[in-house]
Amino acid sequence: MVTFYYLIAFFSLLIGMGAIFTLVEKFPVKLLYYHYHYRKPTIWILFIGLATTVFLQSNNAFPVNAVAPLIISGLAVILTYKIHQSNWFKAVFFPEMTKDLESLPLSDEQEIALIEYEGVTKAYPLDYVIHHHIINDQFNDKIIALTYCAMCRSIIPFDVTELGPLFVASFKNANMIVADKKTGTFFQQATFDSIIGELHPATLKMIPFQILPWKYVKNLKTLPQAALITKNDLRPFKLPMPGVWKKVMSSELTPGLSNKDTTFSSKTLVIGIVDTSISEEVFYLKEEILKKGIIKNEKLDLTLVSIGTTIIGFKTINFELAIENNQLVDKLSKTNWDFSGKHLGGSIKKNLEKIVLTDEYWFSWRKFHSKSKLLRIE
């Protein structure tokens, strides 16, 4: 009977630590899905079943040899709740916002995700978002989920009005899996596509956004609301295992993905153009854009502009953009805009049209955009 006790205990422990299998590249995502949805009821059935069996077999004397299995099974219950991505990175649902930008503990160079949608503009410090991986927020009658996979640095906002808020559900190929609260359908964040679940097949809708340094955000023509954060919200990011995150970021390690393209080092930053209005999927090396400052691609009718450590992009047919006095200026028409594309003055009486791009690591971009074309800057 003792052997049976230990079998139940170690099977429980396997369930409790099931989230570690996300680091096994070939581990079936279907099992990750079932583990997320059924791990809690299963672990309780095993624990209660083991405890009941021990009690019925006790014959009025508690069996000492059942102590260790019961402890292991109890530990497995705790681990089932604690060791999981949904617990490590708790999504935020409709954060408190403020218009008092000067009250926020932000330095001028901190990178901000700026989302303008449905007539509402909101700002979220990336050093805050990374701790949660997902910020769900309201934009009038729309719900937006700003997602940030720390491992691959893919920062993507989705319109999830029809789905409802998202949360972190799992991890696959070094990229997070998100799921909707209503049905728990799994979506790969980097591809926007569903993997398994009630809504499969489905695709998340990415919306345009920008990443800008804080000093430029607080001087825009239309000032945003900003997430009301504290200094603690901006603490250095780390994983639950001490020292692991520092080691990953300082090496070629990409947990959960071993078969990767080595043309560039894993953490090389690339700017991927994913806007559906662009005729082909292309990407640039971020370092080359930062050195050049402004890149105009006449074939694709787009211009990329480096602002501090960030890159923004616009559709720029017949424009010749430059930066003057912390503004974008069209040399041909002498029209100027702020860095969000808002018209400030000049003969062209319209805002610039943003394009959708991503700023992420090479290993992730190549994994999920294998057919994209690299454009080099001369």
C-alpha cells in the first residue's frame, strides 16, 4: 500500500510542477492546455483521495509510512497554485489612470507604450507592464489588452472587445500564450493566432501603438492619461527563480526554444513591419535605424524615425520627414507634427498615419516570421 501512496504523491507533484514543461520545446501544447484547465480539480481529487485512503486503511492507528506521501501531496497542492505563469505574471484589469503626469515617478528616458484608440490616449511604462505581461484597459466601448512577453520582448496591443480581457495562460517556443477569461482559448502572442480551445481557429486583432521616451510623451499635443504607478511598480524585473533572468539576458539562452536561427545573436533587436497595409513582411536591424536616424522606404511608402532608444513609423507618401525642435517636419511642405503624428502646423492639414511595427528580439522574430525579408541600411 505504501508504494501506492508514493505513486499518488509523486503524480501529484508532477501536476504541481507541470508549468516547467513549458520549457520543453517538443512538449505538446494540448497537454499544456489541459494542465491549465484541469490541474486544480485534479490535484484536489488526488489529495483528498490519498488522505481518505490513508484514513480508511489506518485501522485506528495512523500509518507512519503515509506521512511522507501526504506531505508531498500537500506540497503539490501548493505548487499547483503557485508555480504557474498565470500566477507569476498576474494580468491587470482596468488600472487606475491619472492625468497628473508630473506626479509619476518616471525618468525622462523610460520607455512608454502609447496607445491612441477610439479617441482615447493612454500611456503605460514598459517597466510596469513587464511585471504583469498583460494590462487590460477600457478605451470608450472597446477593451484593449496590452501584452508584453519579457522573454522575446514582443509588445503587442490587441482589441479584445469581443473576447474580453486576456491573461497569461502558458508559455511555448519562448513566447507567452495568452487566453481569454471567458473561454480560456489559447493564443500564441507572437503570431496572434489561436492554438487550441473553444474559439479555435481565431486571430487576435493588433492595433497601432508607439513606444516613446517619457520626456516626449509628456510634451505631446494631446496629453495622455497614464497608468497610476508607484516606484515599486518600476522595480527591476526578475523571474521567481533567483538569478535566472539575469543569466538569460546576458547569454544566448532562450528557454523553451533550442532550434533557432543563429544569423544574429539571439537578443539582437529588430524592427518588424507587420502592418497589413504594407505589401510585404520586412524587418530592419534596430541598431542600423538608430544610427541613421530616419529611414524612408519609397517602395513601401513608409518612414521609420528613431526617437531616443525607440523607433516609430508612419505612412509617408510624398513626405520628406526630418526632426527639428523635437517635432517631425516635412521638408517639402514645411508641415510639422508631434511624435504621435498629430498635426501642429503647415499646409498639410492632417495627422500622420501610424504603421504597425514590433520591436523584439531576433530569435523570436525569426521563429514566428520565418518568411520575412531583412532590409539593410546603407
